[in-house]
Amino acid sequence: EIRHNDIKPMAECGKPVIYLYPEEPTDVSVKVLIDELTVTDPYYGEDGWFVRAFTDGTIFNYADSGTYPYLFWEGQKKGGLSPTKGFVIAREEVETFLDSSLAEMGLNETEEADFVGFWLSKILENKEPYFLFSFFGTQDFNKIAPLEITPKPDTLLRVFMYYDPLDEPKFILPQELKGVDRTGFTVVEWGGTSSVPWQK
């Protein structure tokens, strides 16, 4: 049974980062259409980000002439998340589970390392022996925080993780994870949130 009352009334999106992989150096406009942006890097102006993206994923931001590996934002969406499928994972298996799940959904080694580097320690700060995980894919993430990207990417891969620390295992319907073929101009994004405070 899922403890729906544990899910925050605001869907708080933790460190979503956006990677841009064009087939050739390309000027790209990126807007995040969410109720409230709380943190961005680089600075997110009235018209969003306007950057030059390179084939190796490097991003040049015109506003500050800075170079970035990705675009970073945090924000809040009215209305909570209610996962109905997922996984219950023992504490000692969390890192292995994340590595395999992220790879299955299509993240590359760099993206996976960035994700685990940010989230693993925050997850394991909770001392419970089990964790419920659920992943919201591109279609569901688009409902939480739509992206407006020009030019439109050929491939959009969005991965949003929800986790809930558990004192004991709970039943949840198993979730099927699906990847995508990364072809053409590819945009990848990952983020997450939890039933418990994760920001320190």
C-alpha cells in the first residue's frame, strides 16, 4: 500500500539538470515551464536560457559567457506525485539498483555518475533499511515541468526519481523501465524528489 499522504502537496523538483547534445554546434533556447523556479545555474532570464551547445555536451551561455556541462534548475509544481508502480530496495542494494536502472533508461556513464554523485548520499542519509523508488519518464515529467526547446530535439529523455524511506518492505506493483534510442539532436534530463526533506 502506498502512503499517499506522505507525498508532498507541492512536487518539489530536486536538481534537474539538462544536457544538450546537438549533431553540430547549435544555438539553443531552453525554457522550463513550471509553477515556480527556485534555483537556476546559469541564471535563468525572462526568456529562459539562450546558449550555444556543442557536440561533446559543452554549453556556452551567452548571458554570462560561461561554459557549463549542463543547465541546472530546481522548482516547485502545485500538486503532488502519486507513484503507483516502482521498486522496494534494501539499503545495501541502492547504489547497484540506481546504476542498473539509470543505464536501462538510457543515461550514459557521465549522466549516471552525475545522478548517483548527487542523490546517493542524500538517499542514504536516511537510516531506514528499505527504500521505495519510482521513476517518472519523459511523458510524466512533461506534465510536471514541460520543456520548451528550440530547435526541437530529435530525442528527449527525461528521468525523474521519487524515493520514500521505509521501515519495512511494502508491496507496490513492479515498474517496467524503458529506454530510448538516442538519435539526432538529443536532450537528456534527470532529477528527483522524496517523501522526506532531502535538502541540507
